Amino acid sequence: MPELKCTVQTCTHNKNFYCDLDKIQVGGNTAKRAEETCCDSFEERKGDSYSNVSQNNATACSNIDCKATECMYNEECKCHAGKISVEGSEACKCEQTECATFHCGC
């Protein structure tokens, strides 16, 4: 299970750069570059505070279902990188996020 660091502070699942979901979905089935991937699990945090953050515990590791089949870390739609970084600090929708660890194996 990869270590997941997330800079998408506008996501309701982000707690101090960790994700409170047990599993996330990375999209980008035709991606050849990191910018063409996204975190499909992104949900925009509403309001100006962190008060509406879910009550799940955030941990450093998450299961990652990955649709970016060209990524060198993708094995049978599962991420096998040791660490990944999801970025998109000002994101309002999932298309404004990306898996910065993506590396095209093509």
C-alpha cells in the first residue's frame, strides 16, 4: 500500500496532507503525462473552514485504484509505487488535481 501525500487542501478528505479515505481512485486512462491524471475521489470542501471535514481518520497509506494504465507503477489497475503525491492546491474539481508521481512507462 503506497504512502499517500496530498496537497489538495480544498478536498474534504484532506487532513493535514493525508487522506481520510481507505482507497482513492486515480483517473487518466489515456494519460501520458502527470497533468493528464486526476484524483477521481476529490470532493470539494464547502465553506471557509475545516469544520465540515469528515470524521474518518486520515493515515499516511491508502489503497490506490489507478486508471492511468500507462504509468510504470500501475499493475492491474493498482498503484505499486512506494510513495505518491497528489497535487492541486487550489482545486475546485477533480480535473484540477493530478498524481505527480505518474511516470509514463510507454
